[in-house]
Amino acid sequence: MPDGTAVALNERQLETWGESVGRTAGAGGVFVGLYGELGAGKSTLARAACRGLGVEGTVPSPTFTIVNVHRVGDTVVYHADLYRLNAAGDAGARAALIDAGWPDLLEAGGAVFVEWADRAAGWLPEDRWEIRLAFSDDLAVRLVSITAFGSAPPPPEFPC
């Protein structure tokens, strides 16, 4: 059960589960914060979630644009990457978030996937999922946990 307990997933399982995360988040308009060290799988998960919502082709990293918007029919999917920002308490980072449309993301009706969400500390919605990814002893496996906050809907189950 997704309750913050870490589960070991290989890359294929992470991508499959990520697609499920996308479908579930899209149906509920969930804000999803992604946390983990560089290379832990945040981008892999975000791309899989976008694919789960029907985004086709390449899903580029928004590292330099901060926010990419994908449209699939009437569905809007937001993918943000805050890696290049300092902590949100920094005035420059807050200004960059505002310039990138952060206030609109917080009110978005569609799914929102944010890599390095810790960089927006203090400026995250109450209702959200937090997904944490970490390295394991096996380089091909990631430890993944998900926690729902506020009135966010229940997240999808992990694969068996």
C-alpha cells in the first residue's frame, strides 16, 4: 500500500508504475512532487507519468524552461523541473518561480509533476502526492515511496 513505505522497483517497473501515477494524477488533477538525488529516477518517472496521460513522442526535460506544458486533447499536463533554482526562500528563486507561472501551476486543473519539488519548499499545495526516489545497493533498482497529503486522492498501488 502506498503510505510512505519504500518499495524496490527496477526501471521497467518504475516506468510502468509511473504511467499509472500519470493516469491516476490526471483523473484527480493531482500535484505530484518528486524528490531524490541527481540520477535517482525523477525524470524517468515524470516522463512515464506524461506517457500515462497520453503525451506522445519525446518528453524533454524542463530544466532550462522550468515548466513544460503538454496538451493531449482537452487534457493539460504540466512538467516542471526546479533543479536550477536555489531554495524557494531565496528572493531570486521565488521570482523565477513566479516568472515561470508557478502560481498558475498551484491552481492548475490538470496533473502537475514537479522534479526537485523541495526547491519550492513552503510554496507547495496542501493537497498533493510526494514521491521519493532513492538509490539501493543494486544500481538497477530504486527505492520508491509515495505519500498523499491533504485531500489528495489515494495514489496508485505499486506493482507486485
